[in-house]
Amino acid sequence: MMGQVARLHLAPAGVDGRKTAVAKLPAAHRGNRGQAELLGLYEREILFYRELAGRVGYRTPELLGAALRPGPKPDPDAGEQLGRLPDWLIRILTRLGLFLAGRLGRPSVLVLEDLAPAVPADQLGGLDDGRLEQVVRAVARAHAASWNAPALQELSWLPAVDSAPALLGAMYRLARRPLIRALGPQVPAEILELADAANARVAALTRALAGPPWTLLHGDLRVDNLFLAGPAPEDVIFTDWQVPARGRGVYDLAYFLCGILEPTVTAREEDRWVDLYHRELQDAGVRDYDRSVCHTDYLRAMLQMLPRVLTASASVDFTNARGAALQERWLERLIGRARARASQEWQIVLGALPDLPAAT
């Protein structure tokens, strides 16, 4: 959706005997490309592969080459400043920015290792319990490897999850009307109300998930971004690094589970995966993260997933039939996560947040 991927057949083979590689280019769809350019996603992915891949707990494709046309660095404060403007002005400036970025973006390319014969996972098809356990263990081990690592704070291009709460709140408000128009029957009224309530506390939610203990987050931890080279946790390969960030690890876990657990999964069954994640952290040496705090953080992260996924559903072009099917299944599963718990439990989680200014 945010890029084009192609397999390259090398003739003659590379100096290391490599016969294939994978190239990743900016999205062909102008609207999606404009969003990625404005948010600096292509540059951030290149910087991840150049500066972090291979030195963190995630198994990733090997970087073979990368290029990005030089240009001005994105202002890390620009998004938050934009989010504090009136909605009508945000809408105008955003449309202008998308128009220009989609046409005047900086060309870039990533050349990566071909992961074959590793098998790409399938978010539509889902995962059985064995594969799900494999991924949750792999995620926990990767998070433990970067637990509170000081080096993550020194990377100017790696944002914390609370870097632009005003912009996140504005994006949801601007997407709300198109969302109702396009997907109204799929989003029950009580789910929309819960998303509204979560968005009203977006500053407090993101702040709670940004403080220590934090780790390196993938940021887009979907099944479609994983390859499985075998049955063990170390056989999980993580791809698509356009939105890495720094924050509490359960942010990734909530994002992953809301896109893969079926709507019929109960809250008790869901909590079993959170417990597995916490035990794996402990087994990997993490000692400063209580189980009850982990569960509270998980529920906060799941609340934030509501406006985030709904915003993406209304603002990203899913480009083809499979993308449209993915959008539909993701919404069904997300709604299932919200409905698995009583509304009073969600209100308690929101009410227990620190008293920070609401999104305006």
C-alpha cells in the first residue's frame, strides 16, 4: 500500500553468488505516496536498515543497497504544530501537502535480501495457535533485546509514540466523516463512541505508552509484514520498517493481535497471549515490568488502535481486491477486540489515565 516491491533476477549472479534480490520503491498510488513522503516513511526505513538492522533483536532482511535523493530533513515538530491548527486549515494544508508530495517526492530505493524459501505469512488467512505463539515469543525477545537501550534516544529520526498526539487526534477527526460514509454499516455506534473517547484522550494515551520502560517498536506489526523461515521464534523475519518508533512493547503486541485474532476470541483468551508475552520478557532478562502494568499498558494500546486503524481505513487507498478484503477483516477483528470487554472496563482504563490536555 505504501510501496512497490519487485524481485530482481541478477544476470550474471552477484559477486557473492546471489542470483536474486528484492527492490522496494515508493508507492505508485499518488495519494499513498504523498502520505508516506509527508511523514518521511521512505527515509526512515532506509535509516533503519543503515543504522539499526542487524544490531537489534529483530531478524530482518540483509541490506544490499539503498539510495535516497538528497533533500530537506522533515521537521520533527511540524506534524504537532499542524495538528494544533483549526480543522478546516489542517484539511486545506494536508490536501496541498499530499498533492505536492505525491508529485514532487524524493526518489528512493531499497535493495534487500530475497528471503526465499522463507514463507510470507498471510493476515487474511490468519495464524494457528502454534504460529501465533511463535510470533508472540519472537516479538517479546526482540523487545527485550532493546529494553530501555539509551542508544534509541540518540537517534533523531526515531520518534517516540507520543511525538505528535495533536496530529493523531486531528487525523482521526478529519477521517471520521469519510469513514462513516464509506464504512458506516461495518462500524457499530458504540465502537465509534469508544474510538471518539480514546481520541479525546490521545495525548494521555500516547504519553503513557512512551515512557520507560520502552523498547524499539516495529510500528506496523502486521502478519503480512512477517516471513517464517521455520517453526522457532528465531525463524520469524520482520520486514517493512517504515514506521519504527520508541515506546512500550505492548503497543506492537496490541497492533498485532487486533489484526489477527478472530472476533470470537474472548478477553480471557486474548489475555493469555499478553501473559505469554510478559513471561517471555522475563525469561529474556526483563525485571522492571510488572505483569499488572503490562496488562494495563496493553489495554491502553488497544484503545489507541481504535482511532489509528479507523483513520487508516478512511485515509489509505488499499489499492486492490486483497487490500479491500484485508481492510474488512481487520475492522471485524478490531471490533471484536473492543467488544470482548465490557464498556465499563474501557471507561476505567480511560479514567485512570494521567490528567493531560485532551486533543484539540
